[in-house]
Amino acid sequence: MVRDHTKVIQIGNKVIGGGNPVLIQSMTNTKTNDVAATVAQIHRLEAAGCEIIRCTVPDMDAAKAVAQIKKEISIPLVADIHFDYKMAIAAMENGADKIRINPGNIGSRDKVAEVVRVAKERSIPIRVGVNSGSLEKELVEKYQGVTAEGIVESALDKVRLIEDLGYDNLVISIKSSDVMMCVKAHELLAGQTKYPLHVGITEAGTVTSGNIKSAVGLGIILNQGIGDTIRVSLTGNPVEEIKSAKLILRTLGLRKGGIEVVSCPTCGRTNIDLIGLANQVENMVQGYDLDIKVAVMGCAVNGPGEAREADIGIAGGIGEGLLIKKGEIVRKVPESALLATLKEELDKWEKN
């Protein structure tokens, strides 16, 4: 089932499913009971473009902190629960907009039923999460190892449990660190459920390896029309997750807005610090809400032609640079003024 036909789920002031835009999520790595640090990190993530945030709730202090955090943020907050069903209930009572549980490690059916009862009373969606690392022993034996089929069966078993308890305000998440297993699992699951899917490659790794794995996995899955909300899981600053998620969605044509930066790979004709300049430009444009393409080129000879598809661009030479618009040279500027000149032009563009 493609995203256009999934069930619409309300999460705080946001909705996913039913063809609504694919929303970007991240997770805090602060101690949740440190309200000031957690709120500060969420604000940084909000500014970067995070649309739903998840916080771990391992104890009662963290559950109570949810109420304070909620007062100071504007995006929905998801409480991440492992093992203790009482934490799920406490988080909902303190205002969590959604909870993430694995019913398999919450405990008995009665404990799951208590969580569902409170969620139902408050119309709080439940994200049913299953990871390849937590696959039940019997399913590992049935499929002779950890497989996509086993992950899907595990998730659907847990969904049926909650449905049998009279609740269908659900989001499903099935994750694996094996990219192609994760892809196959989503392809299998999409044809067997109406619920929106939270997509991500778990334990993807550092910013470098995690970005590559996430771009490949999420790209394949999303390009098939599967997936309603995503998280790029990286071992690093969570803000990097948001940058990557936005770029993945824009590359797939699933998100408009935000400046796309293109830059040449450098060659022997490059006579400026193009790598440093391109990184500076990429950081600078984060503050603009413009749906345009900016080119950063290292050669004043070929730069204008190669930047023809960009709305605006800069190219460097020996001691001087060029400001380019739609492939046409607008004017020459000192090499040292390239970044400032580009910023000045973007400021004008934004005002218009």
C-alpha cells in the first residue's frame, strides 16, 4: 500500500499518512529529565527543520519532564518506551503526543492492555516498533535466521494484538541495520497493512557511513511510494539527521523549499579553496527559506556553463571570482568577496 492510501494519523499538531507530506523526525540524546538541555536541543532541531521529536523515557523523572518540555516546544513529542509499561502510561499522562513501544518487551497482554486503555482515552497514537535485533526466537527459528519475512510477521502480530484490544490509532516501524533486508521488509509490509510507516535504517553508523546507508535504503523505499515519516539515524549531532533527511526528500522530489547547493568535484584547474568555500556556502544557506539552486564552481573558465541550471552561482579563479545567474556572468568580484557577494544576493532574493 503506497503512502497515498495509508490511514491518516494525528500526532499533536501534525498528521502523517493519507498522502500527506513525509515528515522528518529525530531523537534527542540528552537526559530527558534535564529539561533545559533537552529543550535547547529540540529548539536547535526545530530550527534545522525537525517536525516530530522523540525523547527516551526510561524512568519516572523523565516521564514527568515531558510535561515541562512540552510547554517550551512547538513540535509533537514522542515518548520512547522500553520494558516498563508504567513509563508509557506516565508519559501519556504528562502530555506525550505519541508513544513508541515494542509490545514484545512491554510484558504481558494485561500490561499492553493498560497502555492501550490510556492511549485510547486520550486518542494518543502508538508507534509499534520492531527491530531486527529484537526479533523473537521462534521467528528466528521459523525463518532460519533474522529475515525480512520474520520482521514483518513480528510487527503484524503486535499490531493484531493492539487491534484485538480495540485500538487502531497506530504507526508501524520496522528497522534493520541491514539496508537491503530493511528495504525488502518494507516492500512486504506495505502490501499487508493500512497503517502509516515510520521508515529508517537503524544503527546506520557515523555521519559518513550512516548517511550513505540511509540515502540508499530510504531512497529505494520512498521512491516506491512507501513511507510516511522518516528518521535518518546517525551517530553524531542529531541536527545532521535533519539536514540529511531534508536532502533525501528533496532529491526524491518529495519536498520543496530550501536551497540546493551543487558544487563541482574539483580538478587540476581549480585555483581556489573550493572545498572550504562549498562547505561555507552549504552552512550559510541553511538560514534561507528559498526554493532555488545555488552553484559553487572552482573554475572561472567552465564554471558559468556548468552552473547553467542553477539559479545563482559563484565561480573562482586566480585572485578573482564570478557571480553567475542562470549561466550568465553578472560581474567579477575579488576572490575574497565571493561568499559575501553570494550572501548579499541571497538576501535580496529573499526580500523579493
